[in-house]
Amino acid sequence: MKPPSRQIRNFIPYISFGIIIALAAFIRIWAAPLSAGPDVNQFWAFAKIFQEHGLDFYRYAGANGDIFPVQGWSFNYPPVWLLILGISLAFAPQSVVNSSFIDISWRFAMKGPLIFADLAIGGVIFWAVPGSKYKKLLFASLWLLNPAAWYESAVFGQFDTIAALFLLLALVMLVKKHDRIAFLFAGLALLTKQHTVFSIILMIIASARIMNYRYLLRNFLIIAGVSIIFSAPFWVTGNFGDYCRSIFYSSADPAYQYPLMFCFNGLASLLSYLHNIFGWETIGLIRWSVGLAIAAFITTGVFIYLKRITPLQAILIGILLFVALFYRINYQYLIIIIPLAIYAAAQTSYKSERAITLALAIFPAIWVWLFNDYAWFINFSPKAIHTEVILSRLWLSNADLPDYVYVTFSVILMCLCLTYVIMVFVRWHRKPQDVIEKITVEF
């Protein structure tokens, strides 16, 4: 029997984790009803349209009705996002929202699933990270106390946290050789946010080297089946064309990025800045970057297959290539990088890979101090004016900085992303004894 003092020491990591997750929950729940980004009121309008028109939603998703605070803003997402919005509205059925006012009940109801997913990511990391309990605690804390995660789920209010949870679960399940569950979660990630497709495609390519083709086909059909189950109900009313336009053609055409504080692609940010400062017509280069991104993605897929890159690295590479090379990157897209990078840092045996992945996990948080976060506490009524003192003491209410600061941030981020991708191919090959054995039995 273990001495009492040793038993207590064994519980310290669990007690510490409980304290950290309670603190993480508190700061998120505190900020959720007091703040809101511009998507929050637009999401309310989408939820009301879904409530009114049901499976005909995508026919009316162009954001042209009077109910929409911003007319024509139709950046729509797949059905899982929509279903969560519908559930959120069920918890705030009497909420009122317009272009200048966001009901507190809607703020909290909409952000509730985001905060739950946010905290769940911390729990998954604590559970999945190999090694000592203190190691688990450290890596879980890197997410739970990450200001970027707090900002996205509790302040700005974006659904990428839910997609990140599904994608992280897919990765963890695949590493633990529960492949059917892994591909199920991958399908759910894809049906929450479209841009997870880049990670999922590379995950499938990497999996082709660790499982036979019969199981690979079965797992691919799981993703396809999940997609059909959630999407087909919206097609039976004749919505197929509207659904496809909303899901696959919602992104804006290549253009100069404004304002630069919200541009997180290094190349597009730099080219837009050069246009603003020197008057150079760089729009052609921004358009060409789309072809560059496609070529890079195809080339990367080929190398992942030939060099037997692990699914863990492949999934992270997918989102990193998207952020580094796609011309229009919003801040919420970076959230998917963070938990994947944390898990990769905990798994690798290369010190240099751990350093880069930790940098990828921490660097996005710097932007929270480069932006006036207080704006989202007073931009919509009811205004939380009293929060200025708290945020100012944390240096979170700074005035907007010069454009070159934000351009520098985006360029550094792009370099970090591309450095990881390149180094995986030239340096960070898994040792033969560490490569996952070929899957030949059903899980």
C-alpha cells in the first residue's frame, strides 16, 4: 500500500487540472455575455431563417432578407454548424438582435457550445498526451490558458473551436488505432467547417500507407456516409444547387485585403501592404497565389505518400498549408492549428519539431495583444463599458497599431507554417521503430 503522502502527490496533477479548467471556464463564461463579434448577430439571423424555413434553409441563405443585420453577407457553413445554431436558438427563443443590439441571452446561448468544445479540447489533450501526468497537465494548459482560444470562443464567437475538437479527436483516435471512430470525427469536422478538408485529404493519403485498401475504402465511406446523412435532408426539397453554392462558393474572389489587422495570410498581407504604400498593382500576384496553393497542396500530398509521413504530421500540414498559402485567412482559422500543434509537440521525439510546434501553438496568441479587444465589449448594445479597466490592466485594450505590425505578424506566421511543412519532409522523419504498424485487423 502506498504511503498517504505519495497518494496525495499522485492526485496533485488532477487537482491542478481541475483548478486550471475551472479558471478557463470562468474567464470564458465571464466574457461570453459581455462581448460579441460581428458574426454573432449574423448567426442569429441564420438561426431564425433555419427556424422559419427548416430544410429549405440554403435557399434563403444569401443573407438578402430584412432580418439580416448585414445584407448579402452569406459566408455559410455546412449542416453541423447550422444544427448547432438551431439548438442555440432553442435556448434563447425570445432573443432580439439587430445591427446594433445583441441580446445577452443569444450571446450566451450561441457561445455555450463553443465554450463546451473549447474546454473539451483541454480534456482531450490531458487524456491523450502520452507520458507523466505533469506532462499532460502542461500541454493541456497550453490550450486552456491560451488567449487565442479564449478570444475566439468567448469574445468573438466562432465555430472553429468545434471543428478543432472534431479534428483533434480524429487524430487522437487514429493514433490510438480506432480508425473507424477517427474517420467519423473527421466527417463531423468537415461538416462543421469546410477548410478542414485540407487536413482530412492529407490524413487519408497518409493513412493509405498504414492500412490496407479495404479498410481505407471503408473509412472513406464513413466520411462520405456522415456527409450524406447530414446533407441529404437539405437536398430532398430541391435545395441541392443552393446547398452547393453556399458550401463551395462562399469565399470571396482574390482581392486586396482590408483591413490588414484582420488579414492572416502572409503573402496576401504583404502584397496588399505594398499596394497601399507604394501603389504597386500586386493583385495579379494575389490571384496567382491560388494556383500556387493548389500546386503546393498536390505536391505535398504526393510527398506525404512517398515518404510515409504519419497521419499526425499530415493533418497538421493540411491546415498549415491552407493558412500559409490561401489568400484569405481569418483569425478563427488559426484556432485549428493550436490543439493539433500541441498534440504534435507532445508526441515528437525531435526537439526542433517540438520547438516549432510549440511556437505554432503560442504565436497566434500574440495577436490578442495587437488588437483592441475592448472593441467587442462595446461595439454592440448592451455595452460592457465597465470591462475597460479590467482589459486595460491586462493590456488588452490597446489602440490599433500601424499596418506594418500586422503584416509582420502574418509573414512570421506564414514562415512558421512553411518551416514545419518543409522540415517534416527533410528532417523530421519518424524512426522506423516509431512508425505505426500496418493496420490489418478490424478495430
